Amino acid sequence: MTTLTAPGISTTASALRRLYFVRFAFAIVWALVMFTTADHLGPLARTLLVLYPLFDVAAAVVDARATRATGSPALLYVNVAVSLLAAAGLVFAGADGIPAVLRVWGVWAVVAGLVQLIVGVTRRRMGGQWPMIISGGISVLAGGSFVAGAAADDPVLTNAIGYAIPGAVFFLISAIRLGRAAKAS
């Protein structure tokens, strides 16, 4: 894979690499804690479910600031808005039960996945973006499965854990692959 080696690209790649490592760590810790409480929709599970898209908001803001010199952050701001709406929706959905939570989580996963996929495609030349492109596509499919799963006889929150862990792995792979672009001079 060819990567651009312009100074702006290597600085951006370095910043994204750090961000992706943080996103990996957050998602793994989130999944581990969520695993301990995913059998019911208690206060901890509701808090964790709202926290995940709020962390996505913070990450998108950091990403937009870091990548301003190499491209338009417009889609990242779309992600900020969508994730804020998802967090608010999850606050209310938590009071209605697991099916409502899965519907909100699913719609958020679809829209955020589309944004991630498009952003990854626009950053292809930087290198390290194929995992982000694949992850965005998987997020769209997973979101659809959450919405469908909400109609199950006994819907479960553990699907959210299954969403976070592969996402974490894709962030880790992308961070490692961005190492080449970050080291370019």
C-alpha cells in the first residue's frame, strides 16, 4: 500500500495513531465492564451505553482538530451530532427497556458506520485506513442487526459488547498500520 509522505500527512497520521490506540483501549475496557452488567438494563449498563457514544463525540472532536490540515472535518462534525443524538436517545430508551436501547444503538451504529466508512475512503491515501473502511461497513451491518434484534423474544445487551470488541480491534490494526505514515518525513 502506498502512503503519502507529506509533512502534514505524517503529523496527521501520528495524531490519528495516538487517537486510535486510545479508542482501542477505551472500547476494550468498556466491553469488559459492560460484560459484568449486560444481563439486565440497570443503572451501570444504562450509563455505559450512554458513555460509549459520548466517547465517540470526544474522539470525533479530537480527530477533527488533528486532521483539519489534511481534509475537511465536516463529516466528523456530522458524527458528533449523530453521537450526541444517540447518547440523548439512549438516556430515554434506557427507561423503555432493552428493545428501545437496541433500536437507538442500531440506528446510531448504521449512521456512524456510514460516516466512518466515508471518512476512511477519503483518507485512503494516508495509509492505515482499510481497517476503518471495513469497520465502518461492519458497523452498518451490525446496526441493522441491532434493530432487528430488538424484535426478538428475549433481546440482550451483549450484542453491544460484540460491537465494541471488533471495533477496538480495527482501531488497533489501523493504529499499527498508521505507524508507517507517521514515521514518514
